[in-house]
Amino acid sequence: LSFIEAVQTVAAQAGMEGPEQTPQEGAQAKLEKSLHSLMDEAANFFRHILYDTKEGAEPLAYVRDRGMSDECLTAFRIGYSPADGRALRAHLKDKGYTDEQMIEAGVTRASTRGGDPYSFFRERLMFPVTDKRGRVVAFGGRILPGKAPDDAPKYINSADSPLFHKGRMLYAESHARTAAAEGQPVIVVEGYMDVMACWQAGFKGAV
């Protein structure tokens, strides 16, 4: 439920009259709900590519060679984006999502040549970025060694969207909030895999 929906539900249970959403708030809540489900489906797709396809064998071996356990990979929902720039779009289309939603969520980009939208992330290890509640709102993508020209960026990240505001979010914040509530320290590190290495070593408060 959105915040307003949750307040209305509790108010009804208590026999009180809750606040009403404005049309604008209702439209925004509906948009965010659909984009959250789209991002969750994209994360599931990337996980499928990593674990269930031949294309995922090399990146899966890479992260395991880096010392990451399957438990850790599952906890952080690590995946892999395929080389085919149309695969994710086709998958999400089959699930009922529109090109407009995919572009707004930042998982595809509009073609400048008049063609179909294409995947923003291709041939990259995928790190889902979640909000405080653990919902996927963005992705970071790491190229594998030897898979791209030397001038290609090692990491690319989702742009800001209705769900994601990079300057106001931390990677693994939902894990860290749980750890902090249990008395563990919050530790700031540099990168995605540093967070995962800390988590695996028992320092669950890394961000």
C-alpha cells in the first residue's frame, strides 16, 4: 500500500475518517506501484539470465571466483543483463508493461534512429538498488573484465526516475536499517561488491 492507502486502511479499522487522496496523489501512487512491479520483474529476469542460461555461466563463475556465496548473491538479487538489447523489452512486454513504463523506469532507452526502444544495460553484472522497504528502484551494471573496450565505463547506473533519486539513497540501505536496529554499526564503503563482502563477513550494516 502507498502511505495514504495505509493511513486510510488503519483509519477504517479504528472507525475514523481518513485523509482522501487528491487526483494527482492517486495518479502518482498508481504510477509508482506499476513501476515498482516492473523493476521487480526486471530483477527476476536478470536473475534468470545469470542462473538459468549459458550466457550467465561466465558472469556467475566470475562472482563466485570473487568469493561471493550463493546466499549472498540471493540476498542482493544479483543478475546479468544479456547481450541481446531486445530481450528484456520482449520479456516485459509479455508481462503487460508498455514501452513508456520501461523508459520511465530507466531499463530501456528510446531509439534515436526511429527503431524500437532498447535495453540500457547489456552484458553487465546487475546490482539491483532498493529503497528503504527493499523494493527495487534502480540498477547498477558492471562490465566483466575483457568484455568491453578499454574506454567503456566499468559501471553504469540508472538515471533518476520517479522511483530513484541517487543523491538521496544508499545501496543496501534496507539491509543496513535491519542491522542497525539489531545494534550493528553502519559502515560506509566504496562499491557494490564491497558492501556484499562486508555483509558476507557478518557486517550487515554496510552501505
